Amino acid sequence: MDKKTKIRIKYDHDSNGLSYRILGEKYGIGHTTIYAMLNPKPKKQEKTKGPRQKGQGDEAPLPEDIKTLKAKLREALLIIELQDTMINIASKELGVDLRKKHVTRQSK
């Protein structure tokens, strides 16, 4: 498609208020092509690659010290074990399985 035709299509759309379908019939072009021509997509910004700067993201920075990481992991594992024990005790006392079943079917 040459530049003159594009200019005419844009003029007809802007000044005469012709729809994309009418312009498509008039110029023998698909209405989606005319829509794409008159409403170009904005260009995507390239993400910068490289080390993250402080203050980026919502995550807290990880401590560099391995001892600190090991202590936090041990604490998290203890919490999980405590929760599992609490669920087991509650299940025995109530007589009901409290754990979620992964393959449950919906009732009809």
C-alpha cells in the first residue's frame, strides 16, 4: 500500500468519520488492516538486564551469610513440623481428616 492511499484513508476516517468497514470496502482492504494501520501498537520497552538495584521489587533482600540462611531454614522447617503435628492431634481428637485431599470431585 502506498503512502498516498494511507493518507487518503486517514483523512476519510478523521474528517469524514467513515468506519473501518466502509473504508475497507471503499479501498478494497480488510477492515482489520485499516484498524491496525490507524491504531498502531505502542512499542514495548526493553527490560534492562543486569544486577538489581536496591529498592527494586517487593522482596526483602536475602542475607549473604550462609549461617543466617541455615538458621532461617531450620526455623521454617520447625514451624512446618509443628503445624503438621497440630493437624495430626486435631484430626485424632475430632475424628475427622483435616488435610485437603488433592483429587476431590465436585458434588452434583
